Amino acid sequence: MSHSEIGKTKQPVQIEIMDTTLRDGEQTSGVSFVPHEKLQIARLLLDELNVDRVEIASARVSEGEMDGAKYICRWAKRRGLLDRVEILGFVDNGKSLDWIESVGGRVINLLTKGSLRHCVHQLKKKPEEHLSDILANVQMAHNRGFDVNIYLEDWSNGMKDSPLYVFQLMDGLKDAGIKRFMLPDTLGVLNPLQVIEYFRKMIKRYPDVHFDFHGHNDYDLAVSNVLAAVLSGAKGLHTAINGLGERAGNAPLASVQAILKDHFNAKTNINEEKLNEVSHVVESYSGIAIPPNKPIVGSSVFTQVAGVHADGDNKNNLYCNDLLPERFGRKREYALGKSSGKANLRKNLEELGLDLNEEAMRKVTARIIELGDKKELVTQEDLPYIISDVLKHTNIDDKVRLVSYMVSTAYGLKPVASVLLEVNGVIYEENATGDGQFDAFVRAIRHIYRNKLDRKFPWLANYNVSIPPGGRTDALVQTTIEWEFQGKQYRTHALDADQTEAAIKATIKLLNIIESVYNSPDN
């Protein structure tokens, strides 16, 4: 590979994206999507992200798999998208075709053996026998009106150990009316130089064939390998949301999209603004958390921590690159902690509309550094309280105060909460039951706001309990809660030895934040 080839390609190339979150992604250990979740993810992939194709299921797996495939195919047919919906099938004398036809699908991704070892040791067949079986199944599919794509399973090892077998298979299939040949690194064994070498051999020998590349991440090379495939002439790439998939997973769509656009001058049909939203829906349905430092979609990747970076951003965006958060429906944030300094603090104060003199800035910065040394997470929403505590600022006194509360639970009975809450100097009392202690507490507070104050109450959007960074299981717990109120999202957190107490503290913080909303001139 020459130096000039490493950068952007000379002419923009159009790359087709096939997302396999619903098939290979569901093979992630512990992940199982129920049918309505599969439908929702398929709709997001096709309607919101605008991927070119989705692989939604494996034929003949389960009743749940069948129900999910039916939902998606019915919806896709109504929208005129059925040709973009694909299902994995097998060389099984038409049984997979029957299954796919029964759910309403029209595209089969036929799984064949791309290495001699798989053919001989798994199928117990000679190459000529396997080729004959494939051609028979392809003919059956065409006779029934199906489009056919073919996976050459274990193609990477096939090219390493038995390239003549791969070419024998391709020679027999290239004129069989197959729409795409999909070349998987099934065991994730390739590096980018090998991808380039093997792909160029395929394309030199079969220049008119559409090749997809399907990379696995066992060596953390999936993204590098799919980009090497593009550099070598691949027309399609397989990805999964958040990199879900067998073992170490597949190439994550968000990373692939960003690198294709910024480094290879390649074009896709992906709507970048929806990547973050779809990633978090899949995170919720899959139960697999997105690491905070995961590129593009991680919670920390657009957060500047070092104060010198925030200072540089104030001076002609010195610490910004092409990965602008606005591209992905996000915004840049500036962390508050022991490394943040005054520049980060100023950025957060600007967001809140607050202005402090130099002496006040010095004192507040010192307190934030103190909290950072204790491993406490400081959020933008905490700033008014830190300022109040440090400066004794009378204009930021709490308007909502928890006077007293009691939560109790007993075996066989729902938890009960009794609350005394002071709002603007008036004390209110309420009782409620709930599904848990914190739920009972929130219900009691909600009753006060709705029934006694005649106000709307924020809805809890997300709830996370963790040990603070560097903490121990017998130390403080950190509760972070995301709320929705009047079309805006708020996040508050608190620390305490007791999980419920920490959640209650975070709730009172939120109530003081929205009190300023109620008291604003617009309300």
C-alpha cells in the first residue's frame, strides 16, 4: 500500500451499509430482542438512520424470531422497503426458503462455506458436492422470486489456507445470478494488510462482482479492516449498532460512518444526526451499556476535561477536530473536576447564564478541585449549589427543602413513604405506596406537586446507581438521575452510603432547579 493510498480516495465512492444488529448483533452473549423491539430497531435503522439494508433474523431459529421477522416484513412491505430487508438462510434444500417466505421476506443471505476446512470437516462434503448443493438452492430461490446474496463463511481463513477452494467456489457461482458476495472474517483473524491483499485478489479475479465485507472485532481491528476493504474496492460493509455481535462483536456503525466520511472521502446514505439516538435505544433494548469512552456515542467523548482544552476552545477552537458533536445530535461539554480549572468553569457558567468575579471563581474552582480529589462527579447542574455553599449567595438559596421523610418496606407489602416537604416556605405532607422505596417517595412528592401545588412534575427518564470512580463496594454509592421537564432534559446526582438516600438527594436537587423555571417571568 503506497503512502498516497492511506489518505482519502481520489474520487468519492458510494459505500452500501448493511446493518446486522438484529441478526449477528443478537448473537451477543445475553442479548435477545423481543419482536416489538426488533420492529422498533428496524424502523429506526431504515427510517431514521437510512441504512441501505438490514439483516433481521436467521431462518428456522425460534418462534420469537419468526414473529419479529413477520412484524418487520409486514411493515417494510407497506413502506415499499421489503427489498432492503434480508434474512440469513442455509443450504438446506429449500427449508430456509419456506421459512423466509412464511414471514414475508424476499431476500435470502445464503450461508455457504468459504474455507476448505469448514466444507470438509463441518459438512463432510467435497467442494464439488457443496457447490452443487449451493447452485440447487440458488436456483430454487430464483424460481420463487427471491433475491440471493451469499456469505462465504470463514472466507478469511479460506484465503489464508485454501485460496484455490475459494476461487473454485467463486468460479462456479459468479454467473449464477447472485446479487452480492459477502466476505466475512468470521473469526476476526485478519489485519488490514491481509484484508487489502485478499480483497485485491478477489476483485482482480472477479472485477464485475459486488463484494461486501463483514468484519469481526476479536483483535480490535474490525473498524480498521472494514476501511481496508473499502480502500481495496469493497462496495458494501456490514456493521452493527454499538458493535454488537458474536464474541467481540462487529464493526460499530457510528465509527465506520465517521471514518469513511472524514478520512476516505467515501459517501454513504447514513443520517449522522440520528446515530446517537439509535445507539441509546439499542443500548436500552440490549442491556449492553455503551462505554463512556466509545467513539461518537459514548457519554464522555465530547467532554473536555483539561482546563487548557477549554481555554483553547475559547481561542479559535484549538482543541476541536472534524468530529463536531453537532454532527451527531450532541453538544460539547466541559467537565468539572480537579483537572478542569477556571476555563471549564467559565464554559459551564456561560451555559447557566451565571457570572462570577475573579475571587468567586477562585473559591468555586478550589471547591471543585477538592471534590475531584475525592472522586466526586461534578455536573453542570451542581454548580448553583456549589456556588451557594462556597459564597453563601442568598439568591441561590434552596426554595425546596426536605423537612422529614420515612420510607418502609415489609415482606409481602408494597413500600410506603411519608414525606414532609417545604416549598417556598410552606410545608406539605403526603403519603404514598410504590414498587420500591424510591418509587414510593417520588409518588408522594408527585402528589404534593399535582394535588396541592397544582403543578406539573418532571418525569424520570433514566436512573443509574454506581460506585464513584475509585470507590469500593462498602463506600458511598452514586446515584445519577435523568429527568424530562417541559421539553428539556436535566441530570442530577448525589452520593450517600444509602442508595435510596442518594436518589432522594438527587431528586431534591432537581426540584430546586425546576423551581427557578416555575418562578421565571415566562411562567
